[in-house]
Amino acid sequence: MQLTPIKDAESSSLSIYRELRDRAFSKDNSFIADSPKVVNLLLETEKIEVISLLATQAYYDEFQDLIESRKIQHLYVATKETMQSIVGHKVHHNCMMHGIRPKETTLEKLGDQIIMLDEISSTENIGSIARSAAAMGVDSYLLPKQGPHPFNRRALRVSMGLASKLKIHQYSNIFETLQKLKSSGYKIFAAEVTPSATPLSKVVVPDKWVLLMGHEGKGLSQEVLAACDEAVQIEMEPDIKSFNVGVAASILIYHFKNLSR
């Protein structure tokens, strides 16, 4: 394992680590991941192309076998202080990774059970929902192109790298996408509190389903609700209006997975 020592935080070879923030990607779909748990999971994922690591000597010593199992072009070693000066903020970990985001899955190749988002703006929620979906065996994640991506730095860290286990597709037009999904045999469930929504405990879940989550504040529009097959809501106390969208998604996914068995 040949390491390249880094003493100059302004080195051009490290520009990718300085430039890619939470919502940024380069033209070649580069992304940055950080923390040992996330980086190690990605190193174990063959579909992820790894370009370089930037880490302390302690990280390389502890995970030498895993690192050597991958053919990584550049292995940069630096102190944590140097890493902090490169990224421009305090870091609480000892490794970072530059990788290439896997190719997007086509709509037709998604699984029979899909978690779909509409206009969710929080990177943390994107990551949280990805983690819950992966943990409970929903392997397909459908998101709008204009929103945060699960491989954004913060989303990837919140998902603990588990977004890499999902089939990800980004759509441009929600109405066209919902129609295509219906034509492919999916039943579209809208997670929304409405007078006509089916209580979660009463919902009948088919083999092929899409669970659509709305914006953190606005929820789903009436036009989107009309394009879905059925609204579903989690039973709550009368004076409570809603859950956090990440929490709601976890509860719904768990019930849908168990009710469809």
C-alpha cells in the first residue's frame, strides 16, 4: 500500500475535497464521502468506483486489508489538522473518499416496492429515508431531479452509506412518472393527512406499490394527490398534525413491508 503524504493543504490534487460540498457534484458524477463507517461500507460495495482516499495514518493502519482489496489510484495521508484545513471546517473523523456515483437505474428496472419523494428539501431527510428503506428491504428510491441527491455528502453520511445499496432514479415530471408507474402495475399510495385518507392499520397493500412522501412543510399538492390511487395516514392523537417526514417514512415503510407479505 503506497501512501502519498500531504503537507500542503492547497495542493491541486486535493481540489475535489475542497470543492464538493453537500449538494455539489462534478460533471463526471464525483462525490465525497466521509467517516470510517461510511467509507468502509462504500469500499465494500463493488459498484462504487473509488478514485482516492484522504485519511490519517491511523485509518490506513486499521483498515489496511480492506483498502488493499480495492484498486485505488491515490491514497493520500495527512494529519487531521491538515484535513481540516483542506475542507475548511472541523472534522470529527479521520478519513474521506472521492468516488464516482453509480449509474442511475432506469424507471423500468426499479423493484416492486418503491419509496418516492416529491420536493423534499432537507438533505438530512433524504439520507434518513434512504437508511430506513435499505434497512427494511425497500431497494428502490425515486426522487425529483431538482432536489438533493442521496449521494450528497451530508445525505450519504446520514444514511450511513446505505444509499449505495439502493436503486436510485431521478424523475423530471411527477405526473408523467406516476402514470408510467401505474401502467407498469404499481399502486400509488400518497402519504398525506386528508379527510378521505385510509388509516395505516386499515390499508390493503398489494405486491407492487409506490409510497409517495411530500414536502416537509407543504405536503402533497391536491393535483399530485389526485394523480395517486389512495391516500394513507398514520393514526395520531387528535391534537397532533404530523410526524417529521423521515420518521413518517420509516413507520410507513415498516408497515407496508409487513402488510404486503
